[in-house]
Amino acid sequence: MTKAELVSAIAKGAGLTKKQADAALKAAISAIADSLKKGERVAIPGFGIFTVRKRAARKGRNPRTGAVINIPARKVVTFKPAKDLRESIK
């Protein structure tokens, strides 16, 4: 599903115009991103939980040359789907 298809589905489901649905989607994504930047978890009942985890620094290998490289520590966003979502996909 593309963003345009998602906006159309939101507009149809909520009885909004596509412009309003696009603004609502952008606002929701922005709110989620802002919360994750602060290190907060974002729980959407029936959908899932977004969290930020720290990934430790590690050594990797360049597949082309075989040289050992250092991969720095970083933060990654993880998603755990809600039970309702997992069951609806089966």
C-alpha cells in the first residue's frame, strides 16, 4: 500500500477529503516520530507498540573485501504487533 492509497482509505473510512486525510496522516506520523525521538514508547491499541532500543557497537565484515569494519552503536525503532493484528493476518 502506498501513501496515496493509505490517504484514500483514511478519507473514505473517516468521511474526510483527501487533503484532510493527508494532513491527519502527516500529523499522526509526526507525533509518533516526536515521541520516539524523546525515547518514549508509542502504543496503539489493536495495532502494536513502537519502541526505541539501543544496538551495541559491533564488528562486521565487508562482504566485498572481507575486511573487518567497526559498526557504531545506534538507536533503532522496533515494532511489536498487537495480538489482534497478529491474529487478523493468519
